[in-house]
Amino acid sequence: MARHKEYPLLMELGAPGRRAYLLPELDIPARPIDELIPSANLRTDPAPLPELSELEVVRHFIGLSRRNHGVDVGFYPLGSCTMKYNPKVNEDLAFDPGFANLHPYQPEQTVQGALQLMYELEQYLCEIAGLDRATLTPAAGAHGELTGLMLIKAYQAARGEGHRNEIIIPDSAHGTNPASAAMCGYKVVEVASNSRGGVCVDALQEIVGPQTAGLMLTNPNTLGLFEEDILTISEVVHAAGGLLYYDGANANAILGKCRPGDMGFDVVHFNLHKTFSTPHGGGGPGSGPIAVRETLVPFLPIPIVERRERVQTAGADLGERQEEFFLDYNRPQSIGKIKGFHGNFLVMIRAYAYIRSMGPEGLRQASEDAVLAANYLMRELSASYDLPYDRICKHEFVLSAKQQKAEGVTAQDIAKRLLDYGMHAPTVYFPLIVEEALMVEPTETESKAALDEFVQVMTAIAREVKESPEQVRTAPHHTVVGRLDETQAARHPVVRWREEIE
Ligand SMILES: *Cc1c(COP(=O)(O)O)cnc(C)c1O
């Protein structure tokens, strides 16, 4: 049952005659309203809008924002999603009027800086991926997946191998992987994991063949484990004529440490809104660029940003610039456009600023710290929770609340109880291959003190499960909203006020 503590709607606040603004006196002749608006369109009754002072409006919205949890408020170990702290300076840059007020139809000569930023960001992402070219256009990870698979399809069709219709996906995969493959018209074939949490190579060998279009893999996978057999896997798939797709939504463990291209992957997507420091949640905006190997470059969506020598025109002021950037639409083998305009540009600015300010050393350090933090938590928490894959993990790890389930308390209950302690819950019930899964990703941005506090809280909850299980089963007790009907909330969200019409 949903339990709402009373909080007034904006509509219920204020009183007639209150104002948050004062318009200057009219200093032109007034004209009758029905000269300005056709009388058929004029309303007969005033709109039922609240009348409030500025202070009331500010308190209302600040009050609402304080009822939410975010990484700026507290610990947010949401595995797979990389809820790291996002430096505020990146926000400042993204809101710089020189960027924020650009229009995608502006002439290229007037947006050279923006194009240069996109060009360089593409190069950085290619360097991180170990691949050749990239498109920045996809609006999210899942959109990148679809785009990457469309490239694989176009490439194979161009080679007369359009009959390849299967994408192999491990049973530990993120749910978007099979969904994207199915949306791209592929048949999804599942490959089992082995006892160490990696892809079972024997099982893979059984299912690859002339029908294989490719394999989609996350490495480290959603268990937070590095795929030990990745080079063998790559050989097996390539030998069968398939390509390798890397789900790099969460690349927080590998920056500057290893590169998907070197592992044998042909296509990679990154989530700028996870790894590269863009606030996310609540549905966007995101950005899921994909990087590809040379062989796939001709098929990239249009446009891509290119650089050329600046054409010299007599008498023109050439300034310092010898070269110019332009949007290349002349790409005959391209799969075409995958989105309006050029992607979520303001997200690219944040990612660019993040990469430039961290530098190669800083990115490597971030990954090392993320991995260290995860291993520290994993060891500490394995005292109170089951650890199904007891191996050194990368940026995240998966616990099982199996012991607690035996006491009648589920992973969901534990997640809800964490909210009472002012912490966000980990990802639960994912990956599907772990019973009562709790997937924890602390990220590199938390201090040891914050990690220790999480350990204390999780340990306290494990004790509560033994001593006062009802307390955990009925949590949360201190949040604004209790347990929601998640299906209703997802399918029929009520996100704005509507006037009730009789
Ligand atoms: C988040 C995530 C995705 C999907 O990314 P969206 O931007 O939410 O579409 C895909 N794979 C993995 C491993 C992820 O963590």
C-alpha cells in the first residue's frame, strides 16, 4: 500500500490576490481583449491557477526537491548505474550561453567551437575504447546498442552475409541487450555462465555458427567480474564470422586500464551519463556514443564531424584558423539518421570537461579507486551476506540475501530498510542468475568514511533481520512515500497536476 505523508499540492497553496511578480504600468493604448484574441477562443471563467508569493513558490519546490534522494544528498550505491558525484564545474560549462544557446540549424562557420568539441570528444572516446571512429548521436545506452547492432547488420549485409540472424547474449546480461537485439530483428540466443561467473566457452562453441551475427558482452560483466576468457571468446566468435559488441554503459573499471578494442570488440557503446560524469536518473537526458573498428566506419550514422583545410577565399579574414570542422552527410553506406540533429550536446560538454580535467592519469586513478572501493565493501559485507562469486571484483559486486530470505526477509525488504538510514538502495534482483541479488557499486567518489558508514548500516540491517525482522519487512518507516505499486508507477505515472473536469 502506498503511504503518503500529507504534502499540499501547489494548487492548494496561496490565496486570491497574492503575486510573485509586478508588471510595469501599461504605457501604450490598451486594446480590447477580443480584438487580440478571437472571441471563440476566449475563456469565460478565469483559469483555476494558484496565486502565490515568490517565497511560497520557492519553498514549495525546494520542499519537493528535499523529499527526493540524489547523489548530492547521500550515498547511492546503485550497481550498474554508476551514480558517481558529478563536479558542478561541468554544469557551469554546459550552461555557458555560448554552448547552451546554440541552434542546430546555425551555419557551421558560427559553431566551430562546438564542432571541435564533438570532434575531440570522439577522439578521446576512441582512444579509451581502442577503436577507430565513433558517433556521438545515440541518446542513451540502449539507443547506442540498437545503433551498434544496425551497423553490424549493415556491414554483414554489404558482405553478402545478411542471413546471419542470431545475437548471442550471456545469461548475466543487462536487460537492454536482448531487447535491443530483438528490436533490431535478431533472434537472441542465450549462452550460460560458468561457475566463476564468466561466459562458458564450451557452451559458446556449441552455439556459434554461420547464423551468428555477433555476441554482446559486458566486461567486467554485471557481476562485476572481468571475463577471464575474453581473448578466446573473441577468437571463437570471429572465427565463426560474427562480430563482438561491448556494452560499455558502465566503463568505470577499465578507464586507462584496458581497452575493449584490444580485447577484440568491434563495437562499443559508452554511457556518458554513467561513466563520464553527467547527472542522470529520472529519465535523462543521456548520451550513448558508440565507437567502432575501421571496417564498420562507412556505416556510421550521419552526420559525423570531420575536419578539413579551410578553403581560402580572396579577401576574407582568415584569422588564426587554418582548418575547419564540418558535418559530413556525404556517406553513401551510412545507416542514415538515428536521431534528430546531433545528439544531446550539453551532455557531451560535461563528458568533454570531465575527460579533459581528469586527463589520462586521472581517469586511470578513478577506475583504480572505484575498484578498490568495491573490493573493500565486498570483503566487509561478506561477513553478513552471501557472496556467490568470491573473486576479486571490478567496480561493482553482487551479494545474495539468501540467508536473510531463509529468515523471511527479502533483498527488496533490505533495500527498503536502507532508505530509512538515508542511503539509496543497491540494484536488486539483477543480474537474474543470482538469487535475491543486491548489486552494489560504490564508485570512486566516496570517502572511506562513507564506505564504512554503509558497512555499519548493512551490518545493522543484517542484525535486525535476526532480531526484529518485522522492522525490515515493513520498511521504509521514515520516508515520505512507503512501498509503491511499482507496476502502476511505471505504467501509469502521474507526473503532473491536471484540472479535474466534471
Ligand atoms: C545502464 C545500462 C544500460 C542501458 O543504458 P541506458 O542509458 O539506460 O539506455 C545497458 N547496459 C548496462 C550494463 C547498463 O548498466
